[in-house]
Amino acid sequence: MNSYIPTSLEEALKILFEHDCYILAGGTDLMVQNHRSSGLLPTFKKDVLFTSQIEGLDYIKVINNELHIGANTKYISMIESKFVPTMLKNVFVEIASPSIRNMATLTGNINNASPAADGTVPLILLDARLVLQSKDNKREISVDDYLIGFKKTDRKPNEMVTEIIVPLTDHKYLWRKVGSRKAESISKVTFLGAYKTSNNKISDFRIALGCVSIKPVRSKQVESKYIGLTIDELKNKKDEIVNDYNQLIEPVTDQRSNKEYKRKVAINLLKSFIDSIK
Amino acid sequence: MLPEYKTSVKKVDNEEKMSGKALFTDDIQMDGVLSAVTVRSKISKGKILNIKLPTLPEGYYFISAKDIVKENVCNIIFSDWPVFADKEINYKGESIGLIVGEDKKICLDLVDQVVIEYEEKEPVFDMKNSAIHKDFEKGDKSVLNDPNLESYTEKFQTGYQEQVYLETQGMLVYLDGDKITVKASMQCPFYIHKAICRTLGYPEDKVRVIQPAVGGAFGGKEHYPSLMGAQLATALVKIKKPIKMVFDRKEDISFTTKRHPSETTISALIDKKGKIRALDIHVSLDAGAYIGCSGVVLSRALIAATNTYKFDYVHISGDAYITNKIPSAAFRGFGSPQSIFAIEMFLAHVAKKFRYPGVLYKNQYLVETGDTTSTNGKFRDKIILKELIVKAKEMSDYDRKEKEYSKPNSYRGIGMSYFLHGCGFTGSGESDLIKAKLIIRKDKNDIVTFYTSQVDFGQGNRTTLKRIVVDTLGIPEDHVIYDAPDTDKTLSTGPTAASRTIIIVGGLAAKAAQHLKDIWVSGKEQEIIEPYVGPDYIHWDEATMQGDAYPGYAWGVNVVEVSFDPITYEVHVEETWSVYDVGHAIDERILVGQADGGILQGLGYGYLEVEEMANGEFRQKTMSDYIVPTSMDAPKMHTAFIDNPFKYGAFGAKGAGELTFVGGAPAVCIAIEQAIKEKIYKIPANPEYLMEILEK
């Protein structure tokens, strides 16, 4: 097992071209997942590329009303940044604990591709995109398309995520993380609902639900059914909306909760979001 | 005369622990120390047919039942747990052997390569095979024939609980000459000492147990270290090199002992006015694969089953069942949290049935000074429970809140629990089993040294025991030396358990110091060996469960206020108010440490901490899955003590360690019931369970 600590993106991409590596940023998932026993170093099954020394990947900037977040940017930097919208900050401050938020990156959260990830829920709701680079190529992909299954992403072994792009919006929203305690808690259900109104009509309507499927659940097709309705019309269709999402979600029982609870709470949160629309 | 303690002293171990100088077991370095990793059974019940080892590199060993020196049994109260499983497997995770060698990583790899062939048998996971049955009654039985009484029955369940001590189990063994020497994370040095002597057949002076710094225990280090000691000593005899075994958190949660899960059925005969005339209580405890200390846990559960109440007639019985699961053992409260939860909930439910608000109903049954205990002993010492209740109500504004939150859709609730804890070993255990002896000696420079076998695992007894001796002798603090236990230097003053440290050992230390003071001659070497002498009124018959079960009782009242989120079924504990009678408070800050930690652990037991067993295996094995409250979950806590000095304790002190745990679970559940207007029958009352109740 080799460790690589590149200092430039070019060097990193060259290493990835030549070696199949874990890409380790903050290490808050990988160090735990590869932990062997107390008093021992973690045991990685393949080489590890550490991103922390790569220059130029730790930034937050706004270009054309879109937020650009460098892949090495830690949660704490986003929480403290004046460019990051409150919706994202409200999600980030509830992730893990201060010590984890000082180390962990949103890029890592996306690439870990856990169904219980909090960070991916607002990204999917906001149509965020990722920039992936390899030695000879650079491409953009939506976060929704990038997450392809349980702990699976569309990343090719020689690629790495270099930037997250989040369109900035002024939606009204409701965010709820339901965990098993008030801090250091892996979520049981997460809910993010957002809407815009104009002339008493719903001009945009978005729902993203975490922990209730292999990846965050969002359906633009379902959302489009309700865009254009008046607020009252939307509220009258509460049962239909509930029915739509009841069919989209497929929670499973695990060591943290059970599928009945996750479904019920997801639907309760959806209902309370609809009630809150004004 | 009682000294006044308005201020608390700095704990003697503050500096060494805050600075990081304190050495815990895994911090102790030794040249050439080997690592040990356990080979565990992968089945719950069956026979070992064959053990196929990988080729062991030079310097690597496999230690198993074939290496037992004398007796393949771990000395615990009831000694049925083998040091290494020989032929029979009785639970998943049972130790079959150890791989010992220089590199822990290689040991782990070798453990993975051990192939064991089993003949599997059908495991028993349900409580159906009773190993211990106890049964006793009190009062006038004729009431059972009264045709005008209505029968009312309820059943309560409590789950596993994990101790979550900060420092995981760990032990280092080495030879000092020909003496087996042990340093370990422990509660009871002499338990480990005895277990090693027994399995090796060694005389007492060939084994030495020394206590390093210990990071938490909560009962979890009362018996399990005896098993590790017996295993590692067996390995040491063969290998003759220092060996260390330290559990990773996952191994610790997965395979060490937990609190006994329980099922309690309570039936009452109730008259037309709602008064309970007779009570029948049956407590079932899941002992797991071996009995160990479960009989004693069952005793305590049954003795505490009527809690702080008296009834005309009670019949109390219970069973400890053997199942093919991880053995259950000691945990703060030792059986009483299970049965006290049941009786508190039962009385709250009967009160609702007869429309009594709040605690009004249960107040009619409170025991008073001079009343008989559940086992026909006597509450001799002054009971001030009513004062505790008045104070707790006043502090929490209970009556107003209770009324306000009883309105529909309040989603807020307040609950109040009463509880007691018998201090010290059950019955005549202190005089007959433990027989504590404390050495205190003075050198010619008038420097006093005393020894106990009490472990300070964070609770502060090193500070308080020293203070008792310093204040009794009336000499400067730096003229008294009191170090951590070392079985070569101290006589046994018993285990650090059963809330006995201050009431029993503290009392003994005070007495020894007083005797030294009485014969004090400056400049002369003097020594006193002080034996424990119990109050002469203690008469106890374990077979019939009759008599005085404890030398003294500590009392408490907890008030817990909660809010409830009807969308997510989450409970938020808002605030707690606690009032305790622990006799006389020697050091109030140390007591507040016990009180805050105790109620938080009790709350966790009541509404948060889920440990499920599936196919003989725990489902929650890590700190991210086994949920204990964080500081963010901790409510604002208010704690008060009412002075009620106890004649036999040091400076009037009684026990406080376990008492502060017991009331949290019933208080929080009674509060949740008010918030959701439904009844709770099982803990933890987590959101999944509350949803089930509300959506039924």
C-alpha cells in the first residue's frame, strides 16, 4: 500500500492515471471504515491519495449567481463563509460534531455516497453539479446523476471531483434532520422542501428526502405536477402529494431505526412542509 | 461531630488526569510485550468438533482450554463461566482461545484464519429456562380471599444497556520473578486476584494485582476483568513474556457484559376506592449464557420491587433465565432499576385509572421510619422522603406544571419518580462474605499511610476516602498517603461496587483513623488493622429472603420535564430537578458529579439507548449506532441534598453512586406519558416505540 501526497492537481491526476487509489480528503469516513483495531494504523486495501496538500482546491466563490466550492473546502469554511446561503449552512451545522466539521469536506460526503448523507440532500434539491477531472479530460455532471446507487458513484478510477457548483436561489424552504440525538448523529430521515410563489401561485416546488432510498429522493416529474397551482389548490392536493412520495420512497430497517418509522416521519415532514407554505 | 463542608476540595487526581500524565492500562509500555487477541465462537450453541489453526509463525501462540493449569472456571459469584470454552459453546462470541504474539496486526490476521468446525445445536434466546428462582411474601394473605377486590395486571419490559466507560477493557500481565503481576482497567482488584489464583491453583502470594488509572466502569469492570485475568494468566504461565490485551470499542460493545434485560409482571387487587390491597410482582431477568452474578442481581431486583412503598400484602418472586446470549452482569443499580421502573409505571397507571392527578395517588403508600421493608426487615433510620418530595415539587413548580401539561395536545409533560437504594452488599454479605480489613500505619515521621482495595475510576473516592482520614486525624493533607490499590500492600476492603465505598469502607477508614488517633504517639511507628463490624441488628436469610437486606438506604426524588415533537415522535428532555438523601454530603461537588452523570445515564436508559439482540448478536456495535446522550442532549439539571446523617457511615454519609441512576428512566417515561397521553410499558421509549403507541 502506497500513500501519495501530491501538491498540485496535475500531479494528483497523474497519480490517479497510474494507480487505483482511495482519495482521502478529511478522512472522517475512510479512516473509520478502514479502522482495524485500537493501537493499529488503519488498513487500506489499495493505495491512498491524500488531497490535503493539493494547492488551489480550497476556495468558495460566486460566479454568475452560482456558488463554486473547491473540492478541499471543509465544512467549517462553508459554515463561516459569507457566500454560502443559509439553507446550506443550516444543513451543514447539524452534520456530526465540530471536530468532524473541522476536517470533513462536502466532496467526501458526496463520494462516500451513503444513503444517510446529509450534504447530498440540498445539492440534489438545488440541481448542483460536480466538475470531475482526469489527466486528459474534464467533465460536468449533476449530483443526482453522479450518485448511482448504494455507496456507488459515476466516478471513474482515474477521475477526481475538483469542484462543486451550486446554483444560488431564493427559495423559501423547510429543512429537518431527524437523528437519534441532538449531535453526532447519523440521520434516520432528512427532509428538505423548497418553493417559490408569484402572484399567489406556486412558481417552483421541490422536495428532497434523505435516508429513505439508496440515495436522496427527488422527482422533477412529480414536482412539475404542482408547479403553477395556486397555494390553496396545492394545499388541497396534499393527499395526492403524500401519495406520490409514499410511492417514491423505499426506506429499509437498519440498526438505527425501522422502515415504518422512517416512512411515517418522512410523510409527516412532507405534510408539515405543505402546511407551512404561504 | 460532623465537619461542615460548604466548599469542595480539588480532586487529588485532577492534575495527573488533566495533564495527561496519568497512565491507563494501554499507556503502560514494557519491553517485549506481546499482544493477545481472542478467538471467538461464531455460533450461539453447539459443540466444538475441531479447531484448525493456521501455521503459527515463530513467537506466536494459541492458548486455549488445553492450556488450563488447574481449573477451567472463572471465579465469579456463581462460577459457571469457563475461562475458555472447551467443548460446549453457549453463546456467540464466547472465548475459545487467544492468539498471542508480538504484532497485534499479525495476531488479528491469524485469528481470522482459525477454522473451527462445530456441531450446531438449537440455541435458546427466550426466557424459558429458569436457573434461579426466588419467592417471598409479606403481610396478611387473607386479603386474597376478599371477593370485592378487582384484579388489575400490567407487564413491563426493559432492554439491554451498555456501560460505555470511556476506557475500554484492557489488561497487562507479566512475571515479576515468579509472581504473576496484573495491571488492568478494573473495579475489583481482589476479584481478579482470586480468579487467577483459582484457575492456576496458585497460592495468594504468587499473584499480584495493581491498579493503574481507570477510565470509568459503571459495573462493567466488576466481573469481566476476572475472565480476562484468568485467560491472560494462563497464557503467561505458558509463554512467560509480558502480554497485553486491550479491546477495541467494537469488541468491547459486542462481547462484554451488559445490564440484564427484564420483564416484570405486576398484579394488584384493588378495592372500590382504588386502593391497592395486595400486590403480586414477578421479575424475569435474562442472565445470558452463564449465571455469574445474576442470582445477586435478581435478589436486589426483588428486594427493591416495592420501592419506597408499603402494601398490606405483597408476594414477590422472580427468575433468572439462562439463554444462549452474552452473559449479563453488573451495571449501576444492579437489578433495582428494572423493578423500580416497573412499580413506578404501574402506580402511575393505576393513578390514571382512578383519575388521581400526578403523584397524589402513590403518596398514600410511602414507607415511614419504623416500617417493615419488603423482606420484613426494618427501616430503622429516619426516613425523610416526604421532605425530599416537598423540596422537589417546590424547585420544579411541579403542581402548576402537572396541571397545565395534562391538557390535551400540550405535547409537554412532567414526571416525578421516587426511589431508594440499599447501600452495601445484600444482607450479611459485608460481615460474612467480604469481611473487609483496612490497614492504617504511621511511620516515625508521623506520616500516615492507609490502604483500601477501592478503585477510583472517576467517581472521586480517592479524594473522599483520603479526606475522611485527614479530617479524622486532624493532620495536614500532605501527611497522609493514600495510593491506588495493590494486592501486595492492601488487605481486601472489598469490591468497588454496590454503593458501598463511602458508607462501608469510608466508615471503616474513619474508624481506623480514630483508633490510630486514640493511640497516637508522635515519632513512633504504629499500625492498626481495622476489621469491618456490621451493625448488630443485621440479620438476613438468603434462602427465604427474609430480614434486613441492607445496613442503610439512600433515597431520592427526580422530576423530569419533557417536550414532544408530534411530527417526528422525538422527546426533548428540557430540565431535571433532583433531591437526594445520601446521609451527610462529605464533598458536595463530587456528589453533584455522581448526580448529574447518574440521571443522564438513567435518562438515556429510559428514552434513548437501544441495544437490540438478533440471533445472539448485538445489532448496535459502535458508538455511532449505540446512542448515548451527548452534552447537547443533556438537560439543565438542578440538584439538592437534604442532610440526614447515617450513624454507621463515615461522617454520616450513605451511598450515592447507584441511587442517582435509578430514578431517571421512570421519571422521563411518566413525563412522556403526560406529553402523549398514552401509556408506556417498555424502555427505551424511543421515537420508534412512541410512534407505534400513537399510531396503533
